[in-house]
Amino acid sequence: MTEKKKKDFEKELARLEEIVSTLEKGTVSLDESIKLFEEGVKIASDLKKYLDEAKRKIEIIVKEGDVLKTKDFGVENEGI
């Protein structure tokens, strides 16, 4: 993960946590709550896409005989 992507991810995650906290307090109007909820859903969706992308990039090192090979992490490896 590049430093910029890590900062962006952390920034978006912090914003999502802020939105959740605000909504849990119940101190904003219904209209503002809806706007915050919509923003939170968008951020959560973006974060999920980022995590899914990162998951696909993970490599599993597999030993085949005396040779180490890398294999992309995929659906067939989810149970590992």
C-alpha cells in the first residue's frame, strides 16, 4: 500500500467513524442525518472496493517441491 493510499484510506475511515459517531448522538436534524448517512454509505462502499482490491493483490507463497512460487490470492484460496 502506498503512503498516499494509506493516508487516503485512513482519512476516509476516520471520516466514516466521525459520521457514525454524529449519527449515534442524534444531535443533528433529520435532513442532516440523511445527508450524513448517504455520505457514510458512499465512503463505506469506496473503502470496501479498496479492501477488495488489496485482497486480490495478496500473494500466497506456495512450495512446490524445492521451488517457491507465488500465486495470486483468489476465491479458491479464501478458506485458507
